[in-house]
Amino acid sequence: IWIIGRVLKKRLPEQWGDLVGQLTPVLVLAVLVVGALVVIDPDQAEELADSFIRSVPDLMVAVIIVIIARALGRIVGLLVEAALRGFSPVIAGRARLLTSSLILGIGVIIALQQLGISTDIILVLVAAFTFGTALTLAFAIGLGARPIARQIAAGRHVQNTYEAGQRVRFGDLEGTITEIKL
């Protein structure tokens, strides 16, 4: 399987070759696991083969869902990157990666549900991670905005207290305010 995968990867177009390159280790691992199961318990292996044959249509649908999610994630990620490139190239690249990963993750969850695998724990973990990330961002923005808010408040106080042309004295310094800006 490994040799066939390497030969196919070289002969197929680049994107299909990449897909074959990613699926080859999965197939090799599956063959090793099934081979070990046949040696350890042949009856269990026969049941596995029967259930696998019954689940081939669901498996094909799940694979197609993941392939479509991967392609859609790449396309949407590139669109997000193009939209944000003028703002910041670093943020644009990270947003592309985040967007494509998010769409692929949603596709994998849908594919797992198609196979009849419970995704409740995955959804709970994703929700906890999202909540933690949002809380961290809120703290970071809140703490980072405090000095800016102080400066704005001080500027408003100065604008409300003093006006241009007014004479002021601070300790030994004395002068006239020429203008007040933010």
C-alpha cells in the first residue's frame, strides 16, 4: 500500500497527489490493525469485515464530506486572507489558517456523525475552548485599553477645565494655553 501510494502521488496532479499522500499512512495503519486482529481473533475479524462492507456507503459519504470541507476551507481561507491582507499580512495569514481549520473541523464533525459516532464530547470541548479563548481576549483587550481610557479621560478633563487663551500656573511655571487637542 505504501509503495502504491508513493507511485500514485507522483503520477497524479498536485492536489490529488497531496490527498493520496495524506491517506496512505491511514490505509497502512488500517491494514496493520486489521491484520493484527485477524491473527489475534479471526471471528472478530470476520464480524469487522461484514460491518465494514455494510458501512462502505456511509464511509464514502463521510470521506466526500471531509474532502468538500477541506476544499471549501481552503477557498474561504484564501478569500479571508485576501480581504485582510491590506490590514496586516500576519493577521491575514493567521485568519486564513483559522478559517480553513474551522471549516475542516466542522466537516469532520459532520462526517463523524454520518458514521454514527457520537460527537457530543467533541462539541463540548470545542465550546469550552471557544469560551476560554473569548474570555482571554476579553481580559487582554480590557487590560490593554485601560491606559488609553485614562489618557482619553484626562484629555476630556483638560478640555472641560481649560480653554485656549487662558493663563495658567503650575508650581513655578506660568503660561498661556494656545490650543487644546486630543
